[in-house]
Amino acid sequence: MILGKYSFGIGDRFGHQGRAQLAAVMKARAQGVDITPVWNKSNREHGIIGTRPADVRKEADAAVAACGFQSRYYVDADHIGLTTVDAFLDASDFFTLDVADSIGRPAPDDQVQAFVKKHKDLLGSHRIEGIDERLVIDEPQLRALVTKYLVAVRQAGETFRHIEARKGVGRFVTEVSMDETDTPQTPLDLLVILAALADEGIPAQTIAPKFSGRFNKGVDYVGSVEQFAREFAQDLAVLGFAVAHFRLPANLKLSVHSGSDKFSIYRPIHRALQESDAGVHVKTAGTTWLEELIGLALAGGDGLALAKDVYANALRRLDELCGPYATVIDIDRAKLPDPEEVRRWDGAQFAATLRHDRRCPQYNPSVRQLLHVGYKVAAEMGPRFTEALNRHEAIIAETVTANLYDRHLAPLFLAT
């Protein structure tokens, strides 16, 4: 299974918007951009919502059939490890191996020594096309990097071989995720990581490194866009070098785990892809759920009442809901309106407050982040929520498709 040059991970917490999301992908294709859709859902999401990996496969297959989609698509076992992967084996054909928690766990000295001996060619000065300055690494640096990353890479290898033994050789796409850690990875870090992945025999088609800046849930990138652009271009260059030197898959590409809506970095990504003729995988999560709330608010009546109830309950449970996401949200509690004030809003005001449009004076990033992590409230509503999605499907689908195409796919791949 070969992942296309451009691929986009589409999260759909409640599994109702497969056709609406695919409509956006097909609209981009009509403009000449071939994008491979990848439905993704994590083990944590399944646990909160009460779904199973088979439900994601069912949604994806049904959407593809309904839309007459004729190209490849995938179902991603998102952010899994050896202890969680088995539940995804039957339904998934894309596996994101998350080993960030093992970064920094010291590798045994004998394994470090063996790596350094095997990769003495990494020592010294390297001219990599696409990076102005030479990459220079001495033996102490190499040992430090191997010590930091080797355990994580070998953990990825163990999980990969577990999947391969059950799925078969070449029957799935592998991504390695190292982004959910504190310290950004430099080009030298990435070079060593890729050498280790090759040693493990992992045919990774995408890798998600940690970039500088904050990738908070549901809101724009926080940091220097210029620095991100420089890091992204350098990482693309390192991938090209590694493919040539370590015999990694020719289609290996960067994966950006956006946390949704990193609009300010989309144009730099687009420019870098055009300049390098590289591919990219971008993974979003939560955007669709927020568009469902926006659609419910715009529907008025029971839809608007439900959206207001979700907000009121999410605010009441703020600490509980935000706890698991504390490192990737930045909510100003003083800017969260009182539920009684929200009760007086009409649908347009609720939608404008939640919709990610920085030009709109009503847009409230704190409300958006709270509701982004507040999907547990809607899940606990059960049929009240899902039946409302069905009743107001038309307006919700319109918001989902427009959001995905206008705010994500077009800026990333068409630069409009």
C-alpha cells in the first residue's frame, strides 16, 4: 500500500460526517489536486465516545460508496502503541505508531556503541541540498542523540513487527509519531532518528516530528511562522537525504499533527512543497465536531438549544475536560462567557463565537478550545445529540465541507 503524495487525516469524532468530508476532498480533486483521505480516530476518542475501530471503517466505506469515490483511502489507528494496537488490526490499514513517551529513555550503552560503529558515516560535515549550512556532528553528539531516541525507535519497531505479523507484509501504511514531546527535533535529531528507523526495518511512509511553537487544540499556531517555515524546509531536505542514504521508502514524507486549524503555517507549507516537489500528510482532529456544533447553532430551535447546553456543561466541567489536554490548550477563563449570557445568543452569534475566523470580532479562541475538548459532554448526551445530527444533516454537512475545503485543503494545496 503506497500512500499518495498529498494525504489528509480527517477526524470525525461521532462518525456522521464522512460524506461531507469526502465532498471537500473531491472538490479539491476537481481543481486538479490529488489528495488521499485518511480517516483517523485514537484509542482515547473511542473510549470517550463508546465507539470501536470497526465503526470508523464502516463510516469510511459507506462514504466512499455513497460519493462514488474511486481512489485510495485509509483508516488510521491513530496514536497507538503495542498495548492498544490489537483492537485496530482488523479495521485499520494505516497505523500511527506513537513513541513520544519513550523519547529520552536512555538506551543501553552497548546498543549505542553498536549504532555509532555502524553509522560512522554520520560523523563529520554533511552538505544536504536544501539546507544552507552544513550539518556537523561529532561522536559525543551522535552518542547523545542515539541515547535519547533509540529506545523510542525500537519500540516503534516492536509495534510495527507485531502489526506486520498479523496484517502481512505491505498490507498497511506506517507512520511514526514523535511530536507529542516537549523539545523540538533539529535536523540532526531527525537524521539520526531516520537512520535508526531504517535499522529497525520500518518502512515508514510518514514521520511526525516535533516542531517549534505551540500546536494548541482547535486554534492557530502560536510561535514564529518564519522559524516554522525554516524548520519544515530543513526537515524536508533531511528526508530526501535519508531516503537516498538509508533506503527508506521513496515516498517518505513529513506528517504535521496540526491539532486542527494551524492556518498561519499552511502557506509556508505550500511554498515548501512547491519548491521541493515533496509530499505531506496533515492530520486534523476535532474540527469536524466543532463544525457540527456550528451547524446545530445555525439550525436554531432544538439545535441551538443543544449547542448552548453543551457549552454550559463544558464550562461547569472545565477542569475535568481540560486536564488531559493541559499541555495543548491555553484558555483564558476570564474570556469564557457566562452560560446565562450565552442563553440569550441567537444561532448566528453562537456560530460566530465558535467559528475560527480571526477577522470576526466575535470569534473567541477560549470558547473554541473549551468546546474542542468538550466533546465528552456531547457523547454523554447519547441519542439526543446524534439524532440532532441526523435532523440537521443538511446544514451541518454544508459547514463541514466548506470548513475543510475553504480553510484547510485550498490554502494547503491550492494556495488560494
